[in-house]
Amino acid sequence: MAVDEMEEKKHPLPDIQSANAATEQLRKFSESATPFFLAVGFHKPHLPFQFPSRFLDLYPVDSVKLPDNPFAPVNMPEVELSRLFCEVVFYSWF
């Protein structure tokens, strides 16, 4: 689901907030010679699939090619397949 620019400004997406906070921390850390470690966690691509609408211009739908093989990868654990299926099926907007 694409989030338009005005909505994104009012309510930034969680991963954008995380990236902005990490960028700010990197700026602060760069002012010191002290070694540091910064771990940043991102939520996506988990549902709901939300992204800035400007990304639609980068990847026009007609240029996206789906794989020829619609099947799960060989040796994929069944528990993963069921988890992914449940995650998608139980979203009412999907």
C-alpha cells in the first residue's frame, strides 16, 4: 500500500523513523574518535506492506517481472511456509 507524501510527513513510516534516528546517531558518533557499534532493526517487509508512494516511480508495475516458478523454494521448512501464508491471509485489506 503506497503512502502519499502528505500522509508520510504527518505520520512517518516506522522504518523511516528508524533510519532517521540511526542517521542522527551516526552524525553524533562521527564527531568523536571513539569506536562505536550501532544496531538498527527494520520491520519490513512484514505486513502491512506500506511504502512511500514515490517508490512507485522507481519501479513501474509493467517493468516488474514475476518469477516463472510460483512454488516455494526446495527444502523450505513447512513451518515458514505456513507462517507466511497465515501472515498474508489474516490481513483484512489483502
